[in-house]
Amino acid sequence: MLIRTTITEVKNAVAAYRSENRDGIVGFVPTMGFLHEGHASLMRRSKAESGLTVLSIFVNPLQFGPNEDFERYPRNVERDLELAGKENVDIVFMPPVQEMYPKPVKTKVLISEVTDRLCGASRPGHFDGVGTVVSKLFHIIGPDRAYFGLKDAQQVAVIAKMTEDLNIPVEIVPCETVREADGLALSSRNVYLNDAERIQAVVLSQALNKASELSRSESETPASLRGKLVQYITEAAPLSDIDYVEVLGYPDLTELNNNLPLKGINESWIVAMAVRFGSTRLIDNRLFTAKEVASHV
């Protein structure tokens, strides 16, 4: 496993592979480190589908707001490298902030509309930072495929829209959310939860299960479903502080017709939520298709 910390070094390493494997596929897994099984599943998917897998570990300051957790975001480089080695990653790109941003950033990638709701509304500027760093990484690595977890389904939609609009030659591969045995979605931020918060945090996945049940009703609308989920979370988890619960079209994240039952909606849609427990903000979601709802899946 090669470990590279500069842009020149990692570009040269990928170029060396391409010079010997002209038809080889380069897979890319961008992360902020503090890796867990969710990240490992992305690495395994890339390894299965690519000739070369590149993992990046970079805590990107541009996507953190002034009162967010950039400085205390969990980091464990030794453990990250151990996990990457177990998954047989070929190249790990671990640049310092100064390498990625040697000068104040005057050019940013702005993705509109699909960022207007959910985390884009709750965290102004967050997706400008995400789009900027992912665009930089795509140009540095030059991958054929990039793997992203659907736990952050809005991020997947944003990156897919960016690559489409800017004609960036990379295929975005969405991968299913990996969960704990009790249903809690794996997240690097789960380490912040105290024991009581961890017990109640499972309410997110429980609410999504409830959404699956409720969506089968002949009369359930996006508005009524949202209201029931807010009530459920509030009553089931007293420690919770809801940031948002939304029912939107996907991947454009547009509002659905609140007068139309979910069983009558002929497009894919998402139930997405962000809930705080103490100082820890957790997100989760579930995607639905008209066919799934109609068949009572």
C-alpha cells in the first residue's frame, strides 16, 4: 500500500498505474478519515470493480461552519491506515491542509437548488466546501469511478449533479448505508454520543422503519408522514432535538405534492432527517420508489 501526502506524488502514482494498464479502472473512495465499516464497504466495492483503488483521508476545513466541529472532528491516522491495509487499498492520499489549500481559496464550486434544503439549509456553505474539495480530488486523482455512501444521500445527489453539469468524466457509485446491529447508521460522529444518547439515537432508523409502514397507507401524504415522524421522534427520544425531517423527491430534492398520497407519486422520493443529541448531529435517510410503495415492500 502506497501512502502519498503530496499532489505530485499521488498523481505520479496513478499515472504509473495507467501507463502499465491502459484499460485499467481507477476507483476512488474520498473520506475524512476515522474510518469504520461503512468506509470499508466502499473500499471493498472499489476493489471488486477496479484495477486500482485510491483512498483519500482529508478533513476538509471548507465544509465546516465557524461554530462546527472541525478542530474536534475525530482523527486516528494509525487505525485508518490499518483498516485500509486490511482492505488491500492500493494508494492512500493523506494531504495536509497546506497541500490542498496553499493559498486562500478564491475559487469555489457552487451547486444550487439541490443544496437548498436539508443539510444545505441547516449548514450554509457546507456543500460549497464539499463540491470544491471533491472537484479538486477528482482532478488530482482522475478516477473512473468514485464511491459514496448513501447515508448522506444529499451529498451523493450534489456530487452527481456537479459531475454531470461540469462534464467531469467520473462515474458516481452510490453504496448502501451500513448500520450497527440495532439499526444506527455508522458515522464517525457516533463516538461523540454518551451512553444515554447512544441508546436513544436508534430512533432515527426506527423512524425510517415507521415511514416504510406508513407509506403503504392509501391516504398517507408527504405532509402527514412528516408530521407523524416528527411526533414519533420527539416522543420516543426525549434527548433528541430535531433539525429537520423532510419528505422530498429524489435526487432533485424538490417538494412533493402534499395533497397526493405517497402511493400515487410516480417518482423516487426520500425521507431524510437530521437530529441532534447533545452536541452531536446525526443524519439518516431512506430512499423509496413508486414501485416499492405500490407493492407494499
